[in-house]
Amino acid sequence: MTLAEQVPQLILEGRREAGLTQAMLAELVGVTQSTVSRWERAKEVPSLHQADLVLESLGIVVQLDRRRPSQPEDDGIDRAQIQDKLRLTPEARLDAIKTFSRFVSEARRVP
């Protein structure tokens, strides 16, 4: 589940646990009650600043773990080789293709 999908539930549950009405939370954050309602119903997404204010007002601490999703250990793709090829100039890439084509042609001739 993405953070954007979790925010409405965090706001709703946090507000209820804190014993606040939507109007009370709205006043704390500096928005209208209808804005808080739209956030809780996932009709609108608060900005990062607004979400930070809301969560802080509710006493909720969110810890984000910033990392890339793990790659399968061996999916058969040599990403380093792809990156190396993408760094080549168009002329160098064409030369590499010609060299590979010659290699394939010669491999087919070998009995």
C-alpha cells in the first residue's frame, strides 16, 4: 500500500483517537472542515506540508524508509552491460553491433 493510500486512514483513525472533530483538526491545521473530510474520504490528498501538520497535530510519528525495491537476485539481465552500451556513442554502438554480427556469422560456419 502506498503512502498516499494510507494517509486517509491515518488521518481518520488518528483524529478519532485524539478525540477531535473534523472542525477541530481543521482549525489546528489551518484548513476548512470540508477539506479534512475530503482527506479522510480520499477525495483529496493533502500536500506533504499539510500531512506533516495533521500528523503532528494528532501526535502521530511517521518514519519513512527510503530505499529502492529489491531486485530479484538473478533475473538474467546484465544491467551493467546495458548501462555500458547506453554510454557508447552511436558510432561505437554501430561498431559493436557489426562485431557481434561477424561473430555470429563465423560461429554458424564452424562445423
